[in-house]
Amino acid sequence: VTFSDVLEYYEDDPDTKMIVLYVERIKEGRRFLEVASRVTRKKPIFVLKGGKSEQGKRKVISHTGALASSQEIYSAVFKQCGVIQIDSITDIEDMITAFSTLPFMKGNGVGVMTYTMGAGILSIDVCSRYGLKVPELSQVTLKEIEALFPSWAPPGNPVDLAMPHFVMGHDGGLALETILSAILCDPVIDGVILISAATPDCEFYDHSEIVSKLSRVHSDKPIVLWLYSPDPHREMAKKYEGKGGVVVFPSLERALRTLAAMSDYYRFLTGANNPSFSLDGRDV
């Protein structure tokens, strides 16, 4: 039984919404390319590839008795047929949760809202690593939110959520709602990450009602969160996720990597940036 056989079995199964494969070697490379290209237009396929390192390749040989092809070939095949390659077990949880909860990223523009600009700068670096952008906000958006910021710290992207407190005191909820709504309306933004603290016993950082409400109003753009303070029992995360419409991640890297995967998959479905790749019938 090959991977192509399994994909064809699950292709029209109404109870299967997503497919996860652990792969060491794929037989019938041409058939896999054809079948996977068809199935991924109906439901996402995630692949965790074993044997990417040189030592891992040697273990694949001893495990399956087959020569492992280069990772570059696999990556090209997966990209061509819309398969989402993941790197770890935690990626499986992240992708399944996000793909079953959030709308697709329909572009690569990320709006970053953060209570600490250090994390905002890091988010720019991580976005760049995964092919996402942190674009300048439109003039309409900047005009709409500039009154919430002190004159010496005008708004931008990333948005420093600490600054409105210099203008509004500790009533940060109204500022966050105005800013998040404006950013979600901005055509250069395709998804938003909110970076906030996670102190379950402090209501100051609990914007779950606001975020959930706006996720329903702007249901075409995903909202994800990274809660950077200790939250050992995920109490604050449960408040956000319990109200629906958002996903909370334990790290900045995992949040933005997931947004990037959703953006890539949407681009595949719409035919954007889809390079051609052909096989000569070999196994890969």
C-alpha cells in the first residue's frame, strides 16, 4: 500500500478534513505528484519528513532498505502539489488547530500588535524568515488611530500598544479595540498577531471579548496570539480560545510559521506562485 493509495482512500471520505503523513521515502513519485495535487485542492495534506539530515538518511536506509533522495527534491515535489511540509510533532498540533479554526491568510501582510516592542522587532525577523511581510499601514489607518498615540511616538507596524496608555491612562481596552479594528480593515493586512502578557489573575491583559468580537466581524482574516508571560495552566489562553475565532500559540515562531503555512496553502489553491516541477517516473 503506497502513500498515493492512502491519499485516494481519504480523498472523498466526508469524515476526513485534513491528512497528516509521516514520510521516509515515497514510491511511485509521478503518481504521488498527480494524486497529491488533486487531493490538496479538497483538503490540506501535512507531511513530516524523516531522514532529512545525513545521519537520518542512513537510518532510513537501514529502516526501509531504500535510498533516501535529497531533501531538495522532496521539498520541490511537496511545494508543487500543495503539500505542507512540517518540521516537528508540535507543528502537527499547530497546523490542525489553526486550519480548523481560522480563515486562510489571503496574502502575506501581517499586522503586529504588541505590548513590548522587543517582540515586535523579533516578529519582523521571523516573518522575513517565512516569507511574510510586516507592511507599512495605509495612511487611512494611521489617521484613524494616531489620536491614541503621543505625538513623540506615532503609530506604525508593529503597533506599540503601550503607547496609548500615555494618552488614555489604563483604559487600554478601548484603544486596542479601535486599533485592531482599523488594522483588520487595512487592505495591506492579511492577518494579525497580538503579542501580550499572560497573567490569569490580572484583567489588564484580558482582551478576549474584544478580540473574539472582532474576529467574527472580520471573519476573512486570521488573528493569532502569542502570550509571552508565564501561564502554566493556560488560563489566559483558555479565555481567548474559549470565546472562539482565535488561536493562542506558546511561541512567536510557531504562531508566524503557522500563518505562513496558511498563506502558502491559499496561494496554492488560487494558483499564485505555483512553480512547475516534473518527475521522470522515478521513486523519490
